[in-house]
Amino acid sequence: MDTNYSSPSYRGSNQFTQHDVVSASATGFGTAADDYMERGIDLNEQLIRNKPATFFFKMKGDAMTDAGIFDNDILVVDRSMKMVEGRIIVAILNGELLVRRFHKNFSSAFLIPENSRYKPINLAEFTEFTVWGVVTYTIHQLA
């Protein structure tokens, strides 16, 4: 492996794996943990079940704050998952994208916000409703 960092052929650190980078210590000896070093965590492996059907959205608004989803959070949305009772979904309602919890009872279906400032939406009142996908994870920055 060419490690000449001053040459124009340097292509960044993407060519290295965690095992290629040797750890250093002030004493000159490696740590015992180096012998048990595993590869790094791949968030794609952890968060994505079906790669072709998974998309990332940025949440806009505060309708789901009580569910732990805040403005500017990243939503991992899987379009291949079925919409079932209690799941948080991305829905298209009369051309508008909404993030809400799906609730169905014997006679109707609702989109429930997780913020008391908003009212539940009875889907029977709308002609254009499509489930775009199911939210599987949220990623948000801690303050």
C-alpha cells in the first residue's frame, strides 16, 4: 500500500480499513485491546434492511416530538415494509408528505400526531392517501 501522503496520488483515507491503521501509544507499546480489535460499525449494515427500498428524509416540523422525532432529524424510511397498527409512517395526503403514527380501529383509519398541538387526521375524509414508507430509525444530533 502506497502511503506517500505528499504525492498527488493520495486518495484520502477511504482506501484504508481499521485494521490497516496501526495504533500508537505514548509508551511505544500497543494496548491489549488491539489484539481484539474488530472492524468499525457500518451504519448501513445496522440501519438498512432493504437497501433498494430505503430512503433518508429530513424531518420538518414538530408534529412527532413526543415520539422522539424532532425538527431536522434524519428519518430512515423503508418502502418495502407493510403499514401496520402503531407504526410511524411517511404518508402522502392530498399531495403533502406527513410523518404520523398509523392507527386503525374497526371502522376507520387515522394518522395520529405525537404532539398535542395537532389533531388526528381521519383518513376517511380524504380521497388521496398513499403510504410512502415506514420509518424504521431516526437520527438526531444531541444538543
